[in-house]
Amino acid sequence: MSDDKITDSKEVEDAVAEKDAHEEAMAQMKALTESSGISEKRLLLKTDLHVVPILFLLFLCAFIDRINIGNARIQGLESDLNMSGSDYNVALFTFFILYILLEVPCNILLKKMRPSIFLPSIILAWGVVTICQGLTRSFGGLVACRVIIGGLEAGFFPGSVYLITMFYRRHELQWRMNLFFSASIIAGAFSGLLAYAIAHMAGISGYGGWRWIFILEGLATVLVAFASYWLVPDWPETAKFYTEEERAFWIRRLALDSEDATMSRWDKRTARRVFGDVKIWLGTFMYMGIVTTGYSGSFFVPTILRQLGWTSIRAQVMSIPIFIVATVLALSAALLSDRIKHRFGFIIGGCCVATIGYVILLCMHQVQVGVRYFAVFLVVGGGYIAQPIVLVWLGNNLSGHYKRGVGAALQVGLGNIGGIVASNIFIQSQAPEYPLGFGMALGMIWLCVFTACAFALYLLRENRLRDKGRRDHRYEEPEDERNNMGDDCKSGLCLSYLHLCNMREDMLTLDDARSQLSLYVVRSECGAARCLKYTASKWAQDQRSRR
């Protein structure tokens, strides 16, 4: 008989009693919500409209400013700045030097500041530097601008991921995150479209087309940054678009999903819990593997398409459908992932699709141009199916302000070593075959596959230990320490995304236990009932104190 089953009828009766108490507290919560006139669906829509669109727009600007060098390259960048050999690769990877080093400090700083001030300020600054990139007269000036832009962008993406995860429950997160992340995919198409239009400005004021790409796109970023000071939200606890009643309801709703694992204090024990968390490091290597494909597509798709024999203008245009299809695939995967409540399979599936594309490209001399073009669709589409899900899967299994903030920064920051890899594997002397580029990118895809499998096995093992009570000693810590443990003090981690503290499923299990006490009840289900009872009761108590 399994060790993780509770056979003692007294424990089952206790679990049933706790379930009854939980139902009573949830009924109080519902009554108070109805009396205050709060509609959860309307409040969710209100949150969506205030959080996702502005961050989407800002990320669109950020990614265009990051990858437009790929479009500028085929419009005369290298010849005008007397670049040769691997100079273009150097210009790409120097972006990641400060980008990687500053992501964790930026997210810690974001926790101590208002997002509505921090995020627009860094966006405004890199918009100005992007304009300067179009005015530079030397390769050294280009590299300096790329380094500065990388340092300024370091705080945006992980900070935005951190901010979004603080507003939503886990089963609501993948769709919103993919909407946000789709800005980077759309940027690939939009950047090509803009480059096609702007390229016709070549010669105006004596500037080449590539200069106007940087100047006009940087100017657009500056204008959006000014507007974002009034549009970027702060944390749920201080967001101005909520009323006091809505804020109290939303915070308790989030606490119900995360079991009040706040982790709002940074000290030595917190640092050990964060930097010693195996999940964060596995998530980082997952992201490192998949992001190589993302950057390879963003930086080199125009170049790869031009190697198919097309003109630079046609290559810009032909890159647009690739990123449109990738956007549709990424959003469809997000919807299905949330609907069937699963993450792992989509990561593996996306990696397998990209693998097929890379194999075709490695055999390009044996296939027609149309097949090679189709292979690029597979590579970019498969990569973008998996990449945002990798981010959300880790975020689903991190709780608490500091753990989510630092965890997101570590995953994105160190994971962007994959960007350095992508910047240096497509060597001009190997064109058009790029055996090193396609081969290395394929290997990085399988790094993502192997670490995703390790991540899933780790979650299974950790949940099994928690089910058996091997982590119960954590509940014996003082209350202030328990509240600062993050996900270390939770009933379970989510293999797909579905948290063991899931109200409907736990109620069904305990209803069965009431009618037949001989039924086995899993320890984690009892713990889930206790955590729901506690969070619902605390919310009801808070509401009474406000009246």
C-alpha cells in the first residue's frame, strides 16, 4: 500500500471538518464580494486593459530597437562603417555584456521603486541612444551604443515579466504572458516592414537608409516612453486603477493562489533560498537553450533569406510572413496550454518542430529554395512556441516578491548567454550553408529539451516528498519566517501549472471521503484544504475590519 495515503479514519474526519470550515469561509468571501458589487470577470478585464497593452507596446519598441541592426545590415551598415570579418558579430554580442550583468540588480531595484517610474525612464534613455546609433560615424561608436542599450534594456524584460506575474493567478498567466511576449515576434515582422518603407529614404539629408532605420525607430520609442509614465501600472497593492474594495479583493484572490507566500523581506536566508533553488537554475538553462533560436531568427533571418538569392528589399518583405505565422503559433499554443493545464509537452513539441527546420537547413544543398524557406518557418515558429512557455513554467513555480523578481531576472539574464551564442555562430565566411550556426543552434534546442525533462522530474520528486510530509518541518518555523519562504512553504509545485491547492478538485476528493471514510486521502489534499481555509478566512477577516 502506498506510503502517501492516509488510512487513519480520524485524519480523514479531520480533513472533512477542515473542508467544511473552508466552505463556510469561502461562502463568507462570496457574500462580502456580492455585497460590495465586485464582479471578478469585470475586474479581471479591467486588470488586463491596464497591465498588458502598455507593456506589450513597450516591449514591441524594445525588441525593434534590439534587432533592427539585422535590417540595417542589409541596407549598407557594414560598408558605411567600414566593417569587415566578424565585426557584425561583435556588434551583436556586446549588447549582452551589461544586459546579462544588470538584470538581477535591476529587478531588485524595481522591487524598491515604482514600476511606473523605473520602466519608462530606462525606455526613454535607450530610445535616445538608439537615435545616436543612427548618427554614429564609426564601428566603435556603434559598439558603444549597443553596450549602453543592452545595459538600459536589462531592466525592462525581466521587470515586465515580474510585474505581470504579480497581477495574475497561475492558470491565467500563460495567455497574458504570450500576449506580452508576442510583441517580440511581431517586432520581427514589423521591423522588416518598417525597414522596407524606411529604406526608400536613403539619401535624404545625406543619410543612408540604415541610419534612418535607427533614427526613426528610436524617435518612436522616445515618444512612447513619455506617454508610458502615465500608463504603466504599479504593484497590485498600490495600483491606482483599483478602488480600495477592488484592491482588497484582488490581493486576497492572488493570495489564495499563492498561499500567502509573500517573501517581501530580503536577508541572508532569503538570498540562500533564492540562489539555492534548483528550479531557477534549471529554468535558466532551459531559457538559454531556446533563446538561441529566438535571437538567431531575429538577428539573421534577413541575412539568411538574402542568401537564398533574393535582393535586400525582397528579403525584408519575405521575413514578414515568417514572424506572422510564429505569432499565430505562439498565441495558439498559449491558449491550448492554459486550457488543458499543461506546459511541459508544449516546450518539447516546439523544440521538435524547430529541430526539423534545422535538419532541413543543414541539408540545404539537397533541397529547393522553397523548402529552405519553409524550414525557416519551422525554426522560428517552433522556437516561439516554446520560449514564452519556458518563462511562465518557471514563474508558475516561484512565489513571493523577491523570489519571482530575482528568479525572473536570473532566468532571463543568464539565459541570455544564449544570445551571445546566437550572435557568434553565424559567420559570414560560412555563408550560405552556416553549418556552425545551424548545428550549434540545434544543439542548444536540445539543451532546452534535456533541462525541461530534468525540471519536470525535479517537480515530481519534490511534490512526492511534500506529499509524504518530508518538508513539514518548514511549517514549524516562526510565522514571520514562514511568510518569507516563498514557494518553499507551499503544499505543492505545479508540474503542468495546476497547483495542488485547487479548490474544485480538492472539494470533490473530500466529498468522496465524507461518504466513505475508508477512502484514501492524499496528504497534499488535506494540506490544500487547510491552505484554502486559511486564506479565505483571512480575507473575510480583513473585509470585516474594513467595515
